[in-house]
Amino acid sequence: MLSAKTEIRSKLPKVGTTIFTHMSKLAEEHHAINLAQGFPEFDCSPALQKLVDKYIKQGKNQYAPMAGVMALRQAISQKVFNATNTEYHPESEITITSGATEAIYVAISAIVHPGDEVIVFEPAYDSYVPAIELSGGVPVFITLAPQYESIDWEIVSSKLSDKTKAIIINTPHNPTGKVWTLTDLHKLAELAVKHDILVISDEVYEHIIFDGQIHISASSIPALAERTFVCGSFGKTFHTTGWKVGYCLAPKDLTIEFRKIHQFLVFSVVTPFQFAIAEYLAEPEHYLNLSAFYQNKRDLFLHAIKDIGFGIKPSEGSFFQNIDYGNLSGENDLILAERLTREAGVASIPVSAFYDKPVNYTVLRFCFAKNDETLLKGAELLSKATIW
């Protein structure tokens, strides 16, 4: 047993096993359909797999440069310029990371000092707040409903102080599926410039957006681009979440500080995957067709559950759909999610897991990045569930 001197004092005393791990484990134990954790059930493109094999056989198996393979940074630079007309220099403003989670963590670590406040819109992805707290920062929450329609920017403004260092945004948003509008981003830019605040923009679902809407990157607004870390991921775009290849776009001065931490956290990212993705990006249809692919899955799932009695606002983006079961049950969302997994055979995520303090929303999040047969079977089991 550790002595009083060596006893570990947790830096994250409120943090336990993530809800994603908990619900996926429960799904496995009860042989339930896992519509909880956000990973695609289907494999990535055979062409992309062949490119990985090609570069492994070419011997691209040693450390990549710390900032990433230049071919991939150049491909990202061109891709972003084509989409936003914003130039990021491959040498000094683009860094390849071990997934977007690392990019977000490093960005926060690079700029947040003890006592600094960081604005977080909740419901929020669960990695944001621990990263803030590990740097000694203080999260300041803007609380939104899980089916929110708009952001009250007067409330956001009222939360700012002389201690506010940064604002974290996420669009398309996990778990609500909300897509930020151009008006939102201009309001954000106005506040960020006025109060000299930095921005961390989580844009991992940038190519998964529905019903004719478009993704507007923070990088496309000049006043934001000059003060923002834009964090992206190829895991969501190319169905390769297990590869953990992401990136961070930021102006040179921010990138310098970003790389100081990145180099000691992972140093570099798996080399053959970087070369493969760089070549795969040469054909834009590999990511430009993604929205239609996922919208078909969203629509299939929503049609299959439409008669159960849920309150549904169709997701605008990401591969998640929130459903409100309040018309059927007033049960706590975590308890219900666990019971659905055990008794109905379908795993989901309780939306309360995305909030700092307990909430009474009767909302569950389902992932529709699954094969059609899985989605239809999950919908059938939900419709037959006797716990409603």
C-alpha cells in the first residue's frame, strides 16, 4: 500500500471511465446492437487500404517528421484552400496529429494557463473539459438544450471576463447534430476580436452535413482564422477511426506553440497512413460524396423509428441522431440507456453525459454510422421494447 507521502492525488478526481467505454462494454456483455459509440461499422475504401499496403512495402515505416509528412500537409493545404480560399502554409501552419482529440488537447495545453477561463458550449464532447482542467484552466459553460435551435450571443457575451482565454466550438456538433450558421461564426468573430480571445474549432464532421446545408469552417472567416486552431480528422471522413490521423491548422505563431507540446506528446503519427491519405486526397470525390452517403443512413433510421413515439429533430450533421423519449418515459436517461441495452438489445448514449451537471433531459444519442441491416434491426428492437 502506498504511504501518505506517495499516495496519488488525482488531477481529474471527477473523471471515471467514459460513457462510451461503459456503454460499449455493456453492449458487448449483452450482445446488443451498438448504436452508442461513434465509429463506423463498415470498412474503409479498398483503394485506401491498397495505398497503405503500397507505402508499407515501399519502406515508409520509420518516424515521420514531427509536423507530419510533407505530402499530406500539402494535400491538406490545397483541400482547405479549395473549400475556403484560405491559405495555410504546409511548412509552418499545418501539423498532423494523432487524431483530432490530440489536436484539441495540444491546442488547449498550448494556450491555457492556471486560472484562465475557457468558454465551453454544452452538451460538449467529453475530452474538452479534462484538457482544460489539466492545464489549470476553468471551464465556463454555455448550456444549450440537446435539440437547440440557436445560440443566444448576449448570454455568451455575458460569460466573458478579463480571464477568458479561449472559446471551444464544434460544428457539425456532437451530440446534437447542429450545424453552426454564418451568422454564428460572425458573432463569434466579433466577440473574439473585441475581447482578444483565441478559438479552438473542432470540425471533425466537416464532410457529414445534410439537407443542402454547407459546413462553414472557422478558417473561412479571416478574423477567426488569424486566432483559431482548426482541428480536423480523417478518421470520421474515411471510416478509419482506428488509425488516429488528424490535423491542426493554425497561424504560424500559434503553430509554434502547438508543436512545442505535440513533439513531446506523440512526436509523430503513423507514417504509411499519412502517405496513403495524401495520395487518396487527390480525388475530392472521396470526401465530397460523404454527406449523401450518411444522409441516406440518417433517413433510413429515422423512417424506421418514426412510429415509436419519439420526439425527433433530424440531425443537421455528424453521424449522430438525438431522440427524445419523454412522451414514452420519464426515466433517467442513463438508467434507461442501460436498460435498453440489457433488455431491448440496443445500446445508446445518454445525453446527460455531455453536460457538466446533472440534467433532466429525456434524450438519447444514437450513432447511425452502421450498416443498413444493423440500423433496421436496431429500429425493430426499439419498436418492440416493452420498457416504454
